[in-house]
Amino acid sequence: MGGFVPASDQLLKGEIVKQCEKDLGMKLTVETINANDIQARITAAIQSGSGPDIFMTLNNWPQLYADSCSDVSDVADDLGKAQGGFYDICKVVGTVGGKWIGVPWCTGGGLVAYRKSWLAEVGAKEFPGNWDDYRAVGKKLKAAGRPFGQTAGHTFGDAPGWWYPYMWSWGGQEVAEDGKTVVLNSKQTVESVKFAVALWKETMDEGGLAWDDTSNNRAFLSGSISATNNGASIYLEAKKKTDSYLTEKGTPMKDDILHAGIPAGAGGQFNLPGPFTNLLMKYSKNQDAAKKFLRWVSSKEVFDKWFVSQQGYTSGPTKMWEDHPVWNLDPVLAPFKKIPVTGRLLGYAGPPNQKAAEVQTKYIIVDMYAKAIQGMAAEASVKAAHDELVKIYGA
């Protein structure tokens, strides 16, 4: 998976491939595909018993394939000890029953990128911190032809990355702490859906129902939206091509971009981190070589090159990377280093296990909002989603 930070893809396919052959004496093949196609590819590989030795996965996807992954506890335990310990979110999605089923690679996540001058023009000196203020500012911006923009479509990152924290901020949750009892159909969730419908009509680019994870990037950089929850890729692209991405005044757009958290609600303020995990598949005939590679590529010396190329797009999997000098290079990107610390995971208030992963993969929470936006009554939309969760959780 790649594309959001081209420099990192080039590094992986170029320098790191060559370095691997030199250091380990093995030929490394790196293939990048559309992230939305990864799960189908993994499923096909497992069913056929052949395919890539290692898959890089997102979110809690490792939980879906736990039975098909090799135990990599020896590799992960050593890396954790050497690098200050893994973040809890990386450990939760990468382990089953105390056994590591994958080696954490990094943690992505979204913050709201926004045009500070456009918000200032409608009286907002900073990004609104709660939903009422967000709605008020968004109304003015949309009236000026500068709406907010989010996706409510079936896409792996930006859709759950917005709608899950939005639901949590209202106090909504999928299951109780026992991880079994479905509690989605609550007053808080219904109120969140009703408010979301108004937000969509009053503040958003309504084409977002069909957006994938690149659509909001293009919309923002073309100047058609004023704010969107996203990884750092929008800012990095604007920073890379200062002559291509300009404001209406002809100045570099990068100088008009800041980042903020998704607004807070009565339930709090959250983000949805996206842990990336490398899975060594049981069908692989190169188990020892693959482990050797995972240990090598995740080492401080090798991973550092990749981490620097990300320029703040992702955080490291272990706590030592919070203190990396890359975070001091650009204050606009510095807020991203705390994504692994301030996040909440899929399936809350239960664990982000296989069932939570199935709910996310089927876009049940995203669709709960999308259906209401398209005209279904909020109560009916929430009940339908609740019933789908009961089928998965069985309670």
C-alpha cells in the first residue's frame, strides 16, 4: 500500500530494496496496491495458500486473519524492548491471546486540515472546538462557496476516521465493556445521526457520499473545500509543490494550512488512529527469511530512513519515535506525533477484535450516517445498524 507519500514508496522500492540485498543477501519485491483492495487480496492468498510472504495491513485488520498469521512474538518482543515499548493501540491490534500475530510498522491518523485565512474571514480565529461552533462556522463557509468536506463512502481510511470519532464524541458506542452486548441503539447515537444530517446539508460538500480516500485531498488542494479530516498528505503535497498549489491571492497554499482535532462533543474528543501491521502469512515457505527481514526493516537504522521520508505523515510504532528530530522541523506537522496517544480504537467500549474489524470492514457505522444523510429516519438508520452489529456480535 502506498501513494500518499510518494517519497516513501520510492525509498522502499529503491534504496531499501538494494540495502536488503546487500545486508541480508535476499531479493526483496515490494508491491503497492490500492488500499481498498488489500483485504480481497489477502483473502484470495489465504484461500489459495500462495501469495506475498508479508502483507502490510491497516487498523485492526490483523484480527480478521489471526488464524492465518505466523507467530512473530520473538521479533516483536525484541523490537519493543529495544525501542521503548510499543503503543498500546499497536499491541492490541497486533496480538491475540498474548501472542504477536504481526509486527507493528507505524501509526497513521487524521487531523483536520483547514484554510486558516478562510476561517478567519468568517470570524473564526482557530478551528472550532465543539460541534455547535463547527456548524455555525461551516454554515458561513458553505454560503461563501467554501464548504467543509468529508467522505461518507466505502473507503478504508477517511470514512471511519471521521465517523467513529464523531459518534464517540456524542457518547455513542458499539458495544459495552464486556465486548459482547451491543449498545449502539442509544439516545446519544440517534442524536448524533440527527445532527450529522443537518451538518451535511448546512456545512459539507454533498458530493462526499461518493468520495474515496484521495477525493478530499484533491478537493482541498483545488480550493473547493475549506477543511477536511485527513492524514498529513494534503499539507505535504502543498509543501512539496509550492508553485502548483496556490491560494486565490497567488501565495503558497501550504502557508495557509493548519491542523486541529475533530471537534469535541458531550462524550469527549477523539481520533481514530490507524495502526499499520506487517503480517507474516502461515502459507509462506520463507518463514525464517521473512522474520529476518522484518527484524531488519524495523530496526532503528533502517526504519529511521523510512520514518524521515514520511515527514510526519505517520508516527512510529514504539514510543522512542516521539522524540525524533523530524517533529521539530515543521510545527504544522508536530500535532500528528500524539495521534497514537489520544486515539480510541474500533469496537469501543469492547476490544478491537475480529468482530469489531468485521463491523468496520462492512462499513456499518459509516452507512448508519450515510443512509440518514440520504433520507432514512435517524431512528431507523440506527436500529438497522444496531441489528447488523447483533448479527456479528450475537448479543
